[in-house]
Amino acid sequence: MRVQLTKTECIWLAELAKKEKENAAALHEACPNRLFLLRQENMEALESKLNGAVQREIQRERSDDR
């Protein structure tokens, strides 16, 4: 099942992922543990995907305006 998110939802989720990535990085520094590193990597991947979705939506809006 694929869920369509609005641009606003993607931006909000990307910001949340960024905060979680930073939290995981801080936790990893305090207690070097592979679990926190995996969490950080997962949040980086999620943030990247969401930012990509936002960029695609912006491109689509620009194309529609033309």
C-alpha cells in the first residue's frame, strides 16, 4: 500500500526525521552503540526520501504553472 503525502506533511516529517537523526547522533556519542548508529542511518534515509518527495512536488507545481 502506498500513501500519498502532501508537501506540508513531507516537510514536517523531514524535520522530524532530522531531529531524530540528531538525537540518535547525540546518543551514539554518549554511548557508542550500533543501535543508535542504525537509527541515525535510518533517519538520514527517511529524511532524504522525504526531501526528494518535496522537491518532486515543487517541480510538479512549477510544471503545472507553465
